[in-house]
Amino acid sequence: MIGYSTYMIGFLIKKTFFDLWDNLFRLALVNLGFIASLAFPVFIPPLLEAIPPLAIFVMLAGISWCFVYLLTAAMSIKTISDYGSFGFTDFFNNLKAAWPAGLVMGVLVFLLWLLITMVIPFYLSMNSMIGLLLSAVIFWSLVGGILSFQFFPAIRARLDTNILKVIKKCFIFFFDNPGLCIFSLIHNLLLLALSIFLAFLIPGPAGILLYLDEALRLRLLKYDWIEENPGENRRKIPWDALLIDEREKTGTRSLKSFIFPWKD
């Protein structure tokens, strides 16, 4: 029963898959909305190339909207992790609360992009030991930032509304759960690759957001246990006991029940 228990990871994957299957159509609609949103900054600006300022404005506005949409989706998908569901009304209500965090997330991603495309190449072009050292430091800081900020939507949706606190908790979560964060990044990259073959409708961005929220939600059980048992070894989390209620709620299913759920 170690901190990064394969038992917990196995249940996380199982619950995410069950919830994704039960909400297949709803999540596909969310992904369809994101595809439509992404199409705006990709295809509209080239049509406005005769008016560069307008083209740039449309592209930036479209990209900003994509991040706002992702945060809105994360706040809506949270209810699925909690064994609920959401509708169009819930989605639009979440939009009002999500837009500030969505814009901040867009800025954070832009800063990471600048590090990759401009800052690191600049220091490498110095052809000196100092430049190499600085580029290495920035590279590993970039890796830490990516591993931390992947949970930004889930932490905003589930833990806090204060943007600065959300950013702080992203780093705290990473440094306390590096194994889970590394696994999550690899898992999500594989989901993204799988989505290519399904036109990004499933699992797509919505499936990734669902997994991240499921991971955070289950991981919070660890902190509840530590708070209730301050003298216990925090590296030996009794996941089998902590997940009893979750296992009962999630249940087990046969292949038949997946394909023909109405026959159960």
C-alpha cells in the first residue's frame, strides 16, 4: 500500500472508462463544441489576411475562447466524476464562472510556448556553458510546469476559485504526487493519440478532462485520510480501504452490459 498504489491507478482507469462510457454522447457533444471552437482561430484568420490587425485579433480571441471553453467543460464534467450529469443549462452557467480562469490558463500556456520556441533556443544559440546551463534549467522548469498545470482545470473546478491559489495548488499537487502527474501526462498523451482515430470525438479533450478530475477527486481521499490520521506514515496509504465506497458506487460490469445495457 504505497503512495502511488497500482490499486488506486487501476481503479482510476476503470472508473474513468465507466463514466466515459455512460456519458459517451454527452462527452462527444462537448468535444464537438471544442472542435468547432478550435476551427474558428484556425480557419477564419487566413480569410482576413488582407486586414492583418483584424486577423490577429480574431485569432487571439478564438484561442482565448478555446481555453474558456475547456475550463467550462472541466467544471461541467466534474459532476460526472461525482456520479451525476450535466445539461446545457449547467454548461452555460459554468461559463460565467469559468472565463477568468480560462483566460489565465491561456496566458500560462502562451508563456510555456514562448519558453519552448524562443527562450530555450536563444540560450542554446549562445554556444556557451552558461547558455547550456540556463537552457537546461528552463527546460526542466518547463517540464515541471507542464506536469503541474495539466491539473489546472480540475483544481479550479474542484478546489478553489482564486486563480493565484489554483496556480499554487497545481505546484503543491505536483511536488506531493510526482508519480501520478507523470503517469497522467503519459496517459493523456495516449488518449490524445487514440482520439485521432476517432476524429477527436471520443475520448478527446473531454475524456482527458474527465480523467484529470477523476484522478484529483480520488487523490483527495489521501489527504482526508492523512488529516484524520496525523501520526500515520503518509507513504503507506490504505487505498483498498479508502476506495470501498467508490468501488460499491462504481460496481462491476460484463462485456454484455457494455454493449446491451438495457438487458441488465
